[in-house]
Amino acid sequence: MFKNPFDARTFLTRGCACGQHGTQGEHDAAMRAEAVDNTDKAYENAVATAVLRQIFPIDAQRRAFLKQLGASTAAAAISSFFPLATATEVFAQGAGALEKKSLKVGFIPITCATPIIMASPLGFYSKHGLDVEVNKAAGWAVIRDKTINKEYDAAHMLSPMPLAITMGVGANAIPYTMPAVENINGQAITLAMKHKDKRDPKSWKGFKLAVPFDYSMHNYLLRYYLAENGIDPDTDVQIRAVPPPEMVANLRADNIDGFLAPDPVNQRAVYDGVGFIHILSKQIWDRHPCCGFAASQEFVTQNPNTYAALLKAIIDATAYASKPENRKEIAEAIAPANYLNHPVTVVEQVLTGTFADGLGNVVKAADRIDFDPFPYESFAVWILSQMKRWGQIKGDVDYQKIAKQVYLATDTTKLMKEAGLTPPTSTTKTFSVMGKPFDPSKPEEYIASFAIKRT
């Protein structure tokens, strides 16, 4: 029954694996704190060693000094005339002192924001010297406006939003960046229970369907799915923007027939008995991006060290969230009212990929949602191709230039390496959406190949 000698004790005492903490959560928190403390000590040792080498360039002199005073006393002596603490902070940041330590980061209460949210209660921001207040917003227009107005220093955004803001589509043109993808997959098409016998999209003419925002992967994936099934998304159905927190209520009230939404909205509709999951977004495009961590170019250039620390925290949190064994802990951390405001079991079903589909089945899809921070420029090119396909942007588009300007893959590559992760060797890649290959070097040919489009 128990795979290792600690399991029986943990089971009987409801404590942790090492037996020194009240719960496994306390154990995990202590281990993270110890890891941070060990990292800090490593930085301190590296700085102290560097200073000693400058004072005593000859090895024999340096060894004699340490032998006479001892390591601790030697460090104290050096600190009396050299600011070791400050130097350590600079060394840890890799560039210089933080321009700002207290930050506000906006988010929408969905599992796509998992790394941004969990980085607060699980200590990833503080690990990098930041005091971050994560602020829950009601909708994407609020996120956009508060970030543009500098009420938020950075924000959780839908991956098309920084592209749209940079190009002045739907708002004034302001250069924006998205150096990290928050999540891949993690969405679904959910329909009202009354439509459980209408599984063929060709039968959806006249449906009223919701997406979170006009400039969203949800909008583009839903349109793509409908069009591939012969349904014109502008004439055969109605697609309206509804904030994620309001979607289930609108489904219950029969205001809409379904939605392509971020989780845990889909799972909450199942939990409340008002909807069923028709298809996961990964079945449309596996490992597609959804949301990202975004900041204005002004914030990035004026606060380079703060930006680097913030991005490191996000990348660290994303790496932690990518490990299946951490998902239950994360679900418990982000489910409370000040974050997602959903039952833990709903969030856990999404993050673990074992879930009820609303039709009496228990489905296992480990990658229902996953976390990978790398912002491939080809993701941006695909999004721009869909914005043009559906008439959101007109005229000539410099796809590669905009993708490189907004999706800061080079920055992410550098910081992923510093975080001990292995970034991809290329900033672009090919992929398929519903079996149709996409070549990021030929976006105009791709657009022209569709039978249903607005261009």
C-alpha cells in the first residue's frame, strides 16, 4: 500500500513526509524557504569570495587570513568596510538594485493566470526581492485600461492583447511586451445541458456563443473550429464577449447556448450541473498558448532590474506549475475567494486533468492545461493571421517585426537559462491547427487558404 517508509507515517499522522510539520503544505513551504535561504547563502559566499580575492590576490595570503580569523569573523570584518549585503543583492539580481520593489499586478480569476497568482502565496515574488500585490479584475477591458493607466505595473493578459495594444487595435497604440506565456491549452467549449444531443457543430446555426474578449485565443479558436465545420462565425451564429466570471450565470439563465472559455469556468458549469464539456481546446490545437504575462515597453525600459526579477519570478512559478506533482498544492493555494473564488475540487480537476465532463464520464487528460513560459514568435504570427482573417486588422502587416517586438523570446531564453531551465533552440516553430499545418514564414498564404474569412 505504501511505496516508501514515510507514507505510512504520513497517512497515520496526517502530517508530512519528514514528520516535522503539521501538514504536507507546511512541509512544502518550509522546503521552499530552505531552498531560497540556501540560494541566498550561495550568493553571499560568492560575493565574499570575490571580495577576498581582490583584497588578497595571493592564495597563501588569503588562506592565512581565513585561518587566523575564521570564515564568519572574516566576513564580519569585511562587512565593516564593504557593503556585502548590498553587493549580494546586486549579484543575486544579476544586473543592479531593483528600481521598484512594491508592485501591483492585475489578473482575471481563471487558471490561465496560475503562475501569476500562485507566485504570491507560494513565495516566488519574495524569493526575487519583490513585494507584489496581485489584484483581481472584473474583465479584460479593465485589465487593459488599468495597465495602460499605470494602475498596474504589469498584468495577466490574453496573448493577443499585447499585440493589439501595440498595433492600436481596439485602443490607442502603445508599445507592449509579452515576455512569458502563462499557460498552454486550458480552455474548452462548453454547451448548455439542453444541447447534449447536438454534438455536431454543423447543427449549431442560430446559437449564441460567448468568448471572454474580442482579442482572445478563445475567439480565434472558436471561429476556427466553427469555420472548419462549415459554420460562418459572423452570419450563422452570434459570438459575444462575456467576462469569464459571468459566463456560468449567463449559461444558467439561458442567455447563451455555450462558450469557449478559460478554466475553471468550464468545470464550474459541470460542477453546477448547467453545462457539459463538448471539446477541450487542446483537441483543436494541442499546446496552443492562451494567456501571458505582459508589461508596457516603458515599464521594461525604465525598470530593467525590476522587470528581470519579476520575469524570473514568473518563470520560476511556471516551472513549478508545470510539474504534475505540484498541482494539488497549487489548486489549494489559488482557489480561495481573493484569487479564483471556486471550490478547490473544481480547480483541482482542471489542474490535474482528471475531471467529470458533465455527461456522466470521468476523463483523464493530464495536459488539459500545462505551463510553458516560452513565447514563440510563431504564436504571435498565427494570432496576427487570425486578426487579419477576421477583419480586425487591415492592409499590410509586418508579421515578423511585430512578433519579435512584442513576444520577447530572447529575454525569456536568457532568464530561463538563469533559472536552470532549458529554453528552445529556436524562437519559431511550425504546428498544426485541426490538422492544417501552419508555416510562420507564410502567413498571407495561410490566410488565403481558408474558404471562410473576412479579408
